[in-house]
Amino acid sequence: MLLEPGTARRYNIDEFLSQTATIVVNWNQADETFACVRSLLAAGALPETVYIVDNGSTDDSVTQFRSQTQNYPVQLLTSQTNLGFAGGTNIGIQQALANGAQWVLTVNNDTRVAPSFYQELAFAVRSHPQYKLLTPAIFYYDDPERIWSLGDRLFPGTLITYGLFRNRSLPTDIAPIVPIDFANACGLLVHRDVFQTIGCFNTEFFMYGEDVEFCWRARKADFRIAAVPKARMFHKVSLSSETCHTQRRRWRIINQIRFYRKASTWFQYPIMILFTFLRALWISSGDVMHGRFKLAYATVHSWWLGWFTPYHGAKTT
């Protein structure tokens, strides 16, 4: 039975907030991270449960964080080098679990959350305890009614996914909990049982793909994943196109293919090779049409590297 608003629900929220650690990774973006943390605290996060992980920043981010301890009395963890999203997030996860957190929420530092964000997550946790991984509805920051991510589902028999309601408005009659196959680590709530069973993020995925691989391992271990549409998050991503940064394009393609190599069955393998080849041709053709020749080359070259260079398997911590 779903809880109704009132004392029981209020207690549940307080308990949830005290048991939930929120991890925000920073790299040379102290102002953006401060704004994200302000949003989290305004939504009810307890300062002592918010962890900023500085991921080897080369600017004065750490100095800024330490000088603002009165305004932002959160946990500060630092790495001497940039460990990528997976490695930086793992630092926060491990410390949060050591401190007794029952739930860990990963949050991109370029996001903001609605005032009822934690309340809706708490309600979902209490009402649907069968789900151990939950993601909010993530909207575009500059178009707050347009969905950027509500999780992904698999096309049967393949590892090809499609995003639920991607670039659409959220239906008014959507269920309070929506089962999915994969969630985005931009906003991902995970129970400690999951980490204790499958470990943390795979650090071979320096950037991109770590959340897909993590959710895949969680599903193999029989953990269930769902989206919570009423928990709203807003992400500062481009509405017109993906970034044209060459290195990011390389990471995205290579890591996606690394996941396919790891997860594909014998009959899925050739399907995924063909699918990614056609997709790489489509993307690179668009790049050529817009005069982005280096990016087009990086796309096709990354496809080749992803499939035909050695892959040594997972590194989870």
C-alpha cells in the first residue's frame, strides 16, 4: 500500500535523508558544483551526507571548497589525479559506504534538482522496495519540460537500447514507478546491497559507458531498476547537438563498444558489430556534411579501435 502524506511519510523522508549519501564529482568547475550543492541542500539533503569529490582539478577548486566550509559544510574528498567519472565517483561511494550510508546517489555537477526531489525518491523507496536502483526524470535545464533521460530499455534479443520519452514531454498519466533496463549515472540512486554484491563502477570506462556497464552487472545479479518520474532533475546539456569535442567522441564510441564486447552473446556479437558500424557511418557522414572532418575520422577510427584492439575486462573497486 502506498503511504499517504502525513506523519508516517515525513518520518520516512527524514530517515531516508539521514541514510542517503549524495556524490558530486568536480573537475575545474567549482562554481557549477557550488550551484549544484545549493540545489541539493535546498531540496533537503543533509550537509554531512553530501560528498564533493575533487577529481584532480588543476585550478583553485579545492581552495575554493575549503574556504567555503561554513557556507557549504559538506564532505570534501580529493584525488591528486583525474580518475575519470568512474574513478572519482568510486572514491565518494567507498567513503559513503564506510560511513554507513544505505543509499548512494550519484549526481552530475551540472545538474539542479526540484525542491521535492528527495521526497519523491524517499516515497519511491518506501513504496517499491523491490527496486534497488532508481533514477529520476532528467530534463533539459534550458527546456525544463523536455526529457533528456528517463532511463533506457533493451530491444529484445539485442544490446541496442532506446530511451523512454527521450526529447518528449512527460505524459500526465505516467505510472509513479517505471521499470527500465539501464539508468544514467547523471542521477542514479543505488542501495548499498548492490555495491556489496557487484562492486563499484568499472574504472576502465574513464568517461561514458560506466553506468550502462554497472546497470548490466546489477541486472545480471538480479537487481531491479526503475525510474521515478515525479523526482525531477535538470541537466545542462546542449539542446541542439552532442558536443563536438573529439576526445569525448572517442571515449563515447570506444566505451560503448567495450561494453558490447563484454556483454554480447555469440549471436549478438555480429549484430552489434554491424549496428555500430552503420551508426558510425551515419554519424561521420553528418560530420563530413558540416565540415567536421577530424571528428568524422575520430568516429570511424574509434569504431575500429573499439572492436579490434585488446580489451582486458572489468576493473571494479
